[in-house]
Amino acid sequence: MAFAGDILVLYLCTELLGIHYLISNIFGYATGLCISYWLNIKWVFSYRRYNKVALEFTIFNTIIIAGLGLSEALMYLSVDKFGLHYLHAKVFASAVVFLFNYTAKKFILFHPYPQKRN
């Protein structure tokens, strides 16, 4: 669902509004971020390390912003250096960023601390 929102906003901003694909990618990514946060806390992860939503959302956004940097770099390289269409580049970048984001969120936000052994 997050990817669908992301790519839909990317397409609409680029094709209908004439915004450069890298700027459109930021808008799409922000849309996906909001959808992803809601899905992650409701359905994906059963454990939440932090009880404070503000702290959790801040850390979540930090991970997502790192993913956005990765997405922008992959989109730029794929389109401007390798000649892919921006939507094809988005699919590739999204797959890589999904793995990065999921792994980071799982181990930083939604994974219990290891139990100490005596």
C-alpha cells in the first residue's frame, strides 16, 4: 500500500504537474512514509520498543530519510547514468530501499532488547 501511494504520487507529480522526477520522488516517498508508519504499527510489527509515539516517529523518520537518500541516489543513477525510465528506476530503487528500511526498522524500533544472561 505504501509503495502504491508512493508511485502514484510520483507519477501524478511528474506527468500531470510537470515536476522533475527527483522532486516528485520526495513527495511520493513522503506519502509512502505516512502509509508505512501506520501499517508498521498496526499490522507489521507486534513489538514496539518505545512507548512514546513522538520518539518512535522521530526514529522512524530518521530511518526513512536515510532510505530517501538511498532512493534518490538510486533513481538518479538509474535514470541519468543508465537511461532507465523513471518508473522502472523507482521499482528497482523501491525494492532496495524496502529491504534497507524493513531491516533498520525491525532491529532499531520493533525488536526487543536482548535479554541479559547472568
